[in-house]
Amino acid sequence: MRHIEQLTESSRIKDLTIYYDVLGTGSIGGSFYTMGQGIARLIGHHTWIKPAVHVTGGGMENVRLAQGRRIVLGITQADTAANAFTGRGGFDFPHADLRALCCLHSLELQVSTLERTGLGALDQLRGRVVAVGAYGGASAHVSQAVLEQVGLRPNVDYVAQMHPFSTAVDMMRRGLVDAVAFLSVGQSPALLELAVEEPVRLLEIDPALVENLVSRYPQWHPSVIEAGTYPGQTSDVRTIGIPSVLVTHKDLPESDAYAVVSAILDHLDELQSVVYPGRLLSRDMAGLGIGIPFHPGAARYFAERLGNAEGIAWN
């Protein structure tokens, strides 16, 4: 723990702010966990903050932990952060203490299955067992919203199960689930390991379906899983994408927030090394508004580096 001043008066206890130097990521085998390791290395190398990478359920759990000051940093999805801040979309109350530090790479929904299942389209998942995400993550909401667009209701038209990503992939390997739906930033380690063992197929989302989803969820966007992301994948696979974002609590000292954002965005080439295939992330993209306020330390960084604070939607 950091930021704990030595108490000289018992009356000061009520003003004590405690932070746990923890970076909330996602489940092992997923890209949030891998990205979190890269971010923690950057922060630890370029600042006085030494965050420990913590396995969590994912984006929804991370915003709750950040709101409660149980983690100092958390990776989440842009729409999840906005919903948490306003108390919508599965959040019982406004997480008004949540603040954005910077946007990160976008996620893609990856719906994977094994070639031996014979499955080739989303609507063929009717009657099948689908791992839709982990408890505490946003993958379940996204994957079920997508499947509902093709007329498949969870636990009515297919069996929806919740598992950490590495567990879900292992269950698919053993034939216990037919498909795994998860948000990922490019290649995920667990699925890559399976794809090396036997042929994996990624199920595409029809462009008309993508258009309907984007109109319903404005922070989603059309995306692709690039050819070669996994062994044997010879063509792009169309899907939906969602920006990810690093969040914190509003009471994080401004100097710390500024240092964290500087460590990441002044060394983007180092962050790119943990994402495959590589994709563009610039300071301008990192400073885009997502529907929650930026932390003052982050706002100061963008004002200094971009030179035009008015061009960034911070609120």
C-alpha cells in the first residue's frame, strides 16, 4: 500500500485515503491480463509506482474495485466505464468516483470453436454449449447481445456458461463446451496454445448484424480479427470492437495519475510489443472522451502533449 501518511492525531483517521498498488486486469489466458503485464512493466520502470498485476473477472469487476479503492488502476471497456459512472447497464448505483486515465487498444469479440465441431456460423450455436465470459467481465454481456441478434436466447436456445478464459478454452479442448466467446485485444495466449494443437475456427459476425449492433451500442464499432492472428487463419474475420480504457479513483494524487499516463503514452512502442497483431494507438486516440471525466492528472498530460485541450472530450 502507498499514500498512507503517518498518523499523529487520531482525529485524522477519518481523512485517511488508502490505495492498494494493484492493477486489475482479467482472467489468465486473456489479453487483458497480458496487456496488464505490459502496462505494469512500463509504470514500474518509468515511475515510482510498482503496481502488482491482479487477476480479476474483467472490466465490470475492475470498475467496482476502482470505485471502492481496492485497486489503484483497472482495465475496462469504454461502455462498461460509462455505464458504471452513470449507474446503468448492470450497475446498481453511479460509480461517481471513477475517472479515466487514457484509452487503450480496442477489443474484438472473438467467437471460437474447433474445426471438428463442424460449426461455421453463429446461428449454428442453437442447442450448443457456449462459454460466454467470466464472472465480473463484460464479455458475457457483449456475446449474449450478439447472439440475441441472431435469435439465440441464453439458456433457452443455447446453454450459456461462465468461466475464466483459460478454463473455457480448456473445456472446449475437452469437448465440454462447443464454442467460446470472449473479448480480446488481438491474439490471446490461451486460444493460441489451443490453435497450435488443433485447428480452430473463428465465427464471423455478419456485416448487417454488426451495423445493427453499432446503432444500438454507440461505443461499439465494426472490426476484424486479422488474418494470421491464429495458426491456420487465412482470412480476416469480421466482428465488433470496443475501445478499452485505464481507470482509477478520483482521489488518486494528480502527480501519480500524470506519471502513469506519461509512462504509458510516452512509451507506446513498448506497449505495442504486447499486442499481436500490432495496431495503432496514438496520444490523440488515447485522449478521446468515453463518457466519464478524465482524472486531472491525465487531463494535464493531454493538454501539455497535444497542446489543445479543447479538442478532447474530457466530460
